[in-house]
Amino acid sequence: MSATEVMKEIKTLPPTEQERLVRLLVEETDWLEDMVDAAIAKARLDEPERPVAMLLREQGLE
């Protein structure tokens, strides 16, 4: 879902629900972090798996 689609959906919420969502985003940083993690995971589902050793080599850590 794009940012534009998310904003459209948020705007359809009643004002009290919009306020509740904004409060969650501002005050509950753990919740926001979880949402970002879930979005990243969903976006990368179709990527092929790579061994940890390969990732470390790519970063110059091995």
C-alpha cells in the first residue's frame, strides 16, 4: 500500500480515530517501530534469502 493510499484511508476515519492514530504514532514509539518493521518485512517477502555469512562479507565484516 502506498503512502497516498494510507493517507486516503486515514482520512476516512472518524476524527476521534484519526486523533487516536496520531497519538499512537507520536507517543507509542514501540508501536511505530513495530509498524515500520512489519512494513519492511512485507516489502521484502519476495526477496531471495541470503546466508548471514554473505551479508557480513558484503558489509566488510567478515
